[in-house]
Amino acid sequence: SWFDFEETRAGAAMMARNPLGLLLGLHSALPYTSVDPNIPRVLFITGRLGRDGDFERRAWETATGFIGVLDVEGMKPGGKQWEMWVRIRLMHSMVRMGVLSRGKWENPPRSSSPVSAIGTGIGPTLFGDLRSAVTRAVGYATDEEVDSAAKMWQWTSKLLGAPPELILRNLEDQRKLSKRMFDLFYAP
């Protein structure tokens, strides 16, 4: 297998011993998911951000997922966290199909589909490296732990349906690709 779960334990331990870094990292990384104007558009179309929407519930679900990746055993195929992320992938697919089938995706701010592959593939950078940088700023994290956290988000991004071309085995290559995606995806 291309993925070794043992390599993710150090990142999980880093986040678990730095609850302030975990919390601040979550709040630092999540806004990036809305920098792409297509993401808030999906939330508006589906009613999540509307007056009667359930944005609060969605925020808690997201936080639960971000904490769930710390459960290395649970992230293995068939585990509780693995199942949750697979359900999120299916929910993203249902949202994508629903938005497109109702003809509500005309003239998007940025040309792509709702819940795009690039948006999913940027996970190792946003939720692995960025969160680790925040954790380092308020606590302590070794290079091994930072790499480990990025590897767990490679797995999570794969579970969410990121194309294999965007999830690379070599972490250095992953970071180079992610930087290029980041510069393209989040360009003004």
C-alpha cells in the first residue's frame, strides 16, 4: 500500500498534546475553504448559510472531522472516522449532483464544479501544514510531526475523492504541487 498509518501517529500526538494549537489551527485553516468563492456559493445554494440554514451544525460536524483524524486506528478502512469521512465524500457528491441537476451552477465566480477536485486535493497543505504551522507558533512541533500531520491529510483528501494525481507519495513533491494549486486556487 502507498500509505502507512504508522507514519501518522506523530502528527496525531502533536495535535493531541497541543489543544490550543489544534483549536487555533482549525480556526486558521477553515476560512481558507471559503476563499474560493464557489464554496460559499454552494453553501448559499444549499441553504446552509441562509437565515434558516444550519451552518452551526455544519461547523460542528467539520470540527468533529478535524479532531477525528487524530484517531489513527479509526481512520483505517472500516474504522469509525474512516466511515465518517466516506460519508462526507458521499454528501459532497450528493450536493454536487443536486446543485448541477437543478441548473443552479450557471456563471460560477470561478470556473469549476461545486466541491471541486482541487479544493479537495489542497487538504494536505491547508489542514496538515497550515494547522501544524499554527501549532508550532503556540506550542512545539518537530519536522517529523509536521510531516506526519500532512500525511494524515493526504489520506483524508484521498477519502474525500481527491484525484490520485493530486495526492503524491513523496511529501516534498506533494508540497510543491500543493503550493502551485494554492497559488492558482487562491489567487486574487
